[in-house]
Amino acid sequence: TKQTVWAYSLVDSSQVSTFLISILLIVYGSFRSLNMDFENQDKEKDSNSSSGSFNGNSTNNSIQTIDSTQALFLPIGASVSLLVMFFFFDSVQVVFTICTAVLATIAFAFLLLPMCQYLTRPCSPQNKISFGCCGRFTAAELLSFSLSVMLVLIWVLTGHWLLMDALAMGLCVAMIAFVRLPSLKVSCLLLSGLLIYDVFWVFFSAYIFNSNVMVKVATQPADNPLDVLSRKLHLGPNVGRDVPRLSLPGKLVFPSSTGSHFSMLGIGDIVMPGLLLCFVLRYDNYKKQASGDSCGASGPANISGRMQKVSYFHCTLIGYFVGLLTATVASRIHRAAQPALLYLVPFTLLPLLTMAYLKGDLRRMWSEPFHSKSSSSRFLEV
């Protein structure tokens, strides 16, 4: 029956893969971010004990915290970038492809680093090797970067979707780990603005530009840089001309078991809710380690002990799963691309806001939740 076929399409391998991989990326990226806090704490303690405050702030230089102004203007900047890609894609595609490949190389090296550290620990010391002005790197960092470069080169030569997905996974994990949301207020501003951005460019852009801008930009392939280089240097028809066009790693793509269709999810639909989940994971850990758990002591008296034990991370993660499932069902019903954030943002933010209100944490989470009266080092003791 039609109902059976429709239900079966929801548990197709492409849909299941999209669900599992997106959730795993968010969970892994959030815990990598939390682990970076532990490492920064240890480095700060070592630097304070050995050389005072000389390098006390250097450990956080790679972390980018989004403030309220950036959260408000990020959807505007994303819209401008989308229009540039829509109107001038032919002119900027090679530069954009090269920049994406460089970023994907660095991000995938970050994704591979823990595995390489595990592999090199028995046979190699953790001393850093100097490369002059390029910096100092451990053997694990060199191995992860070398493997990442090899994977990117194979992707450029073959254009295989699985390699593109691997690079997209690295970008997701790196962005979740290195970008921070400081408060629930900034989280609401950012996700609400991106929801409007996503809805406009998916549903209403066709009325203005006679084309679905979001879908066209997300799905159009770019010329392979090797092919462009071959044509520019006039290397002949047999040199660099048989390489495929590249679908850029700005999304996860999984073909179905039959190959008749594929499931696609933009990395923004993973990273932006992932930043919220990373924020609540850090808050859960901060609240757990805070002496006396004073943040939750002001909750209403009728909140049960079981409610108090439910973490914000699990609540928001379940909301993300339900939102992704709802977006999938909506795309099947309407048989058209759906703005995933239209479903992901309400299903993650609303349960989180409700739970924070019931547990008495909403005011603290809304503004500067990690600042205490003692010092900012209290947050680093997570």
C-alpha cells in the first residue's frame, strides 16, 4: 500500500544514515569542545605554576565566542554570501572550491587527531618537532594532517560522495568544537535569525529570483581546479580533463540502497543546533561541578527529583532528533526541500526554555551563565 511504501521510505538507509551521523557529529563535537576546556584548564594551571601569567590566555586564542551583535548579523552575512554564490558562482567557484578544500583539510585533520594520538602514543614521544616559521607539531598532528591532505587529494581526483561526506563531518566537528555560544540569549538570537534566513531562502526566494536560491546553491557542482588549471596552462586534452566536477562539502549526502534518490542535510543544520547542544553540555557540567549546585536550588518546590536529574543536554538532543524526524516527514509529504531549521529550532529551543524555567535556571542561563562572583577561572574548573 501507499502508506507502507511511505513509512518504509522513512527508514531507508539514506534517512537512517543522515539521522545517525548528524546526531553522532553533534555529540562528538560537543564532547570534544568540553575536552578542550579540560585541556585549557590544565595548560593554564601549568603556565601559572611555572611562569606566572605569561601564557595564561594563549590557550583560548583558537576559541571564537559569538556575541549578540554577531548573532544578529550572521544571517545577514549568510544571505549576502548566498546571493554571491547564486549570481556569480561561475566567477568564484574555483576560488571557493580551493578555500573550502583548505578549510576541510584542517578540519578533517582535527577530526583525525585523537585517533592519530592513540596510534602514535606507543611508538613516538609527544615532543613537538620544529618546522621553523611554520610552528612546532607533534607526530600525531603531522600524521593527521598528512592523512587529511591525502583524503582531500583523492576527493579532488574522484569526487566521490563518501569522501565529500567525510570532509563535511570534519567541518561540522571543528565548528562545534571551536565556536562557542556564551549564553541562552545569544543562542536564541542566533537560531531565531537563522530560522528566518532558512525559511525565506527556501520558501520565498523563488518568488523573487525565479529559482529556489538555497537549493540551487547547495546542489550545483563546481569545476574541478585540476581541470581549470589544465585549460589555463593549455596542457592538452588528456591532462587533467577526465576529473569530475566537485560537489562541495557543505552538506551530508547519502544515497538510498536502491540508488533512486538521496538524503541531503546541510552542515548548517548540524552545526547551529550543535552549538546550542554544546552550550547546554558545558552548562550541565558547570552546574554539576559548582559547589552546592546553587543554580538549581531556586527551582519550584513541586519539581520532582527525577526532573532535577534530567540533563539539559539529553532534553535538547531528543528535541533535535524529533525536529529532524519532523523535517523528514514534512519533506516526504510535500515532496520538496524543507528548511530544516524551521523544525529543528522550535524542537530544541522550546523544550530547553521550558525545562530551564521549571528548574529555576532560566535567568542564570539567559545571560552570562558561566561567570561567577569569584573569577572566570571557576568556569575553567569544569
